[in-house]
Amino acid sequence: MISLVVVGAIALLQNQGALSSQAERTLERLVREKTTAYGLILQRVQEEAEAAAAYARQVYAAPLPASASSLRLLMPWNGTGYGGRQMEKELASDMARLRQVGGFLESLVSSNPYLSLGYMATESGITVFDKQEVVDVIEAIQGFDPRMRPWYRLAREVRKTAWTKLYVDVNTKKLNVTAATPVLDPAGRLQGVVGMDVLLETLQNDILNLDIGYRNEPFLVDAQGRAVVRRGLEDRETEWYKTYRTDILLETPNASFNRLVRRMVAGESGIARYRLEDGTENYLAFAPIPAVSSSLGVIVPRSEIVKPVQESGKLVIIVMAVSVIVAIGLGLLLGNQVTRPIEDLTALVDKASKGLVEVDQIPIRRMDEVGVLARSFNRMLANLGTALLELEKREREGPGT
């Protein structure tokens, strides 16, 4: 039983350690897989922005189309309004080509559920959108210039496809990230910029409803350690011309948590534990999403991780307890089978030692060593009884016979 308890305790500790390690690896793997999935989504958006830019280059390199669609365009601000007869006359060829690009954008964006908007703005300040109603929204704003927007300025600066930082979208007034691709002529001059928008809300809805089998608290931080997705941030008001205000997770009261956020900002991935003020511990699994310079983190209370481990430990303890009870029962049963014949044999030997040879023989119901001993004792009693009877007979017949 001692051996059983020792072996069981060792097995319990090893089992708990293995289950805890497995749970940690599973949590880290799930977060990595999620960020990989987001990366693939954003990669597709980037490829579609580059495809639209390639199409626009072809349109601008080809002769002016004989006919163009009737897509509405956002014309440049003239000081009192957008566009005007003189401006439309001067920019007619640019408008015709841009309308042709707009038709391509409509088909491209409609096939991708993650895209909220596709558009192209030119150096002349004209913009075409895949959704016509956006023009009405922006025309209600005075002095809007697409060339001053983060996506246009970024593409103009880097001269290749790039992802903007999170900013407030003019149309939806929500946080947004854009894949911006420059459209360059054969001489390398900038003709315009194609933008493909992904609302943070698209990722946010998925992140905040993350199902990993444990109670969890997911969040997304940007390169400055700001929380851009977190429960409680969904309803904060945003305006396109203002900087989005949010929590800085590098400056929380918990120094251990702050150190882990620094690792997230640095683009690391992994899983670690940190302690709260009340003494409880949390796990934080994290992995980067390089396309948008952000990192996904998932906080899981340690109690959630060890819960199945504790349940398995209870099962092992129950099995050990049942095993001990069974062992005790079998020990008593086997011990009784061994000791009872020996006790009977001991009693008969004691009677024989007192000269009582006319005693019942030991019933033999076993073939082991105890049975062999009992048969030998029965023969001894029989021989002893025969010898005593012979001796008594001689004594009765007297010395002369």
C-alpha cells in the first residue's frame, strides 16, 4: 500500500505538470494561429490593393476611353465647394480614367468581406470610391483633401504598398487601417494612390468573441503600447480629425504586466505568467500581427488553466483511494485464508503436545505449502496414534508375551 501511494503521488504530480504544460502550449498555439489568420486576411487585402494599382497604371498608360461610366467622383475643394464646371473641364481626362478604375474597384471590393471600402485618389485631388454614398458623406465636410490623409501621404513617401497606423475613418467615423499602394507612371512620377480599408471593427468583433475554451480577456495593442481593441473601448466616440484616445498598456499599475506588453510591442510572441495585487496569477499569451504593427494578447486566469488539472488530480486520488481499499480487502481475505489453517494447526499441535492424540485431523482444502504441512501433521498424528495403541497393547499382555 505504501508503494501504491508513493507511485500514485508521483504519477499525480507528473500528470499535473504535463497537463499544465500542455494547456500552456495549446493557449500559445491558438493565439499564434489567430494572428496567422489575421495576417493572411491582411495579405489578401494588400494583394488586392496592388492589383487595383496595377490596373490603374494600365488605364493611365492606355488611350483615353471612348466612353466612361457615370460613377460619381469626389472633386477637389475649390474654396467654397467641391468641383465646378471649370474644374471638371480641366480634369476631364483624369475623371474619365478614374471612373474606369472605379468600376474595377467595385468588383474587387464586393468579393472580399473584410474590405469596408476601396478607392483611388489622384495628384489632381479627385477621388473615386467603390461605394457612391461615400461621396455624399465627404461632401458634407468642408475642405477635405485626400492628399492630406494618412494613407495617401504614406504611399507618397515610401513609394510602395504600406499599411497605415490605425486612424479614424472619415466615412464611418470608426478606427480603420488602410493598405495604400502608389500608382506610378513609367517615369516613376506619382499619379495617385489606391487605398483598401479594413475597419478595426471587422477584427474587433472576432477578437472580442475569441473562443479558446477558457474564460479570457483579449486585446490588441499598437506599436506604442496603446490598446486599440479591448472590452470597454467599443463605444468610445471618435472623430476623423482628432487623435484617437485610448489606454496606454505600458503604464498600468502592474509592473509585471507592463514588461510583457513591452515584449508585445517589440514584436515577440510567447506565453508568460504575471501576478495580480490580490495574489492570483494570470497567463498572457501573445503574438504579433506585423502587417498592422500590432500585437494580439489573450489574458487567461491561471485558475482556468489549472481547473482541468485539478479535476484530473481528483480523479487520480479517487482511483488511488479505491485501489487502497481494494488492496486492504484483498489483504484481509488472503491473510485470513493463510492464517486460519495455521491457527488450526497450531491448536492441534498444542493438544498433541499435551498427549491428546485422538483429535480430529485437519481438513485439507488446499494444495499449497500450508496444505502439505497439514497432511504431514495428519500423518504424524495417525502414526503417533498407532504407536501409542501398540504400546498400550504390549503393556496389557505383560512382559512374558
